[in-house]
Amino acid sequence: MNSTLPLALTFLTKLPWPWRGPADETALARSMFWFPWVGALLGIIFWVAWAGLQKMLPAPAAAALLLTLTVWVTGGLHLDGLADTADGLGGGHTPEEALFIMKDSRVGAFGVISLILGLVLKFSLFLSLATQTRGAGALLLFPIISRWSMVLLAYLSPYARAEGGLGQAMTLGVSPRVLMGASLSAGALALLILGAPGLVIFIAAAALVWLGSLYFQRRLGGITGDILGATNEVVEIMVLAGALMLT
């Protein structure tokens, strides 16, 4: 698995990292083993940034800049998936219509609304961390659980598009070994960072992903890469909210 860590980093973030191996579908699927650890790296970046911003700026400005950092360092990859998924589910009455809309590069009303609500929710949750003694734990944990959630969803769900796509490599290629390794990593990190509340959040995220898999299989016949990105965004918000409630 060691050779696929740089691929996971370059796929999920804009962080520069040399990748000299084959960037094929098999390698991408194997790199999902490292998704929680990429999330851990992101969590450290967010935590360090938040600690510095809080010392220099009022909490609302610090939260806004932290939100900007989360978008920049990931290239807005998952936000794009959230917007496309919202457009497809909101505008498509049949699976075929929904999948066609999701493939359109233009953003519709449902996509814009989902982006606004998602960013506002994250901003308000970041702002709330300023008054929490264990807010650092939430910042460390939310990217870990959200990146792991994509691994679980890919394992549980078939791919929806008959013509294939990037997400197909992830849904078909993720193996029980990859899922087990990613799950043990995410669960252990959750327990280490927040203790019992972290484990509760981890289990709640797994339940949410399982329900999401059932819904998308019934609604669309499976998932796509956009849905994986949307799931990441939803789980990020859930983890932040859960950490604020439980700690």
C-alpha cells in the first residue's frame, strides 16, 4: 500500500507530492486505504491554521478564513460533487434524468442552494468551535471521518452509470482489505482524538453512509463520483455538529 499514498494525496488535495507510479484505476482504488490518513494531514493543517488565526483575528474572521482554506486545499473537489448531486436529485424525476443532469458541467438552482447552505453551516460550526475547549479535536477529526466515509460508500454501493466513469474504479476496485485498513485507521484515530465521543461519531457516520447507500441504490441504481464527493461534504458537517454536541 505504501506506493499509493502519494496518489491519495494528489487526488484528494492540492498539496504537491511527486507520484511516479501508474495512476490507473487499480492504483486509485488501492489508494483509498490511505484516505483517513490524508484526512488526518488535512486535520493537522486546519488545526494549526485555526490556532494561529484565532490569535490574530476575531472569531468570525478566523472562521471565514479557515473555511476558505478548506476549500482551497482540496480544490473544491467535493463541493463540486455536492452541487452536481443536488442538481441531479432535485431536477431529475427518473434515474436517467438525474444522472444526465449530474453530468452537466453547469450548476443549477439546487446546486447553488446546496453550496450556500453547506458553506454557511460549516462557517457557523467553525465559529462555534471558538467557544469549545475541545474544538481542536473536532478540527482534527472531521476530515478523517469524511474521507473514510467515501471508502465505505464505495464498498457498499454499485456504480450507477452504464458507460463508466472515475467513480467506477473506486466502487469496483475497493477491496475488503482496503476497507478494513481504512476503517481501523479511522476508528482508532477517532478514539484517540476524542475518546468515546469520537467512537460514537464514527459509528454514526457509518450508519449515515449505509442509509445513503440504500437510498442511492433505490433512487439511481448506485452511486457516482459526484455522490462520493457530496457524501464527504455531508459527513464533514455531521462530524463537526456531533463533536460540538458530544464534547
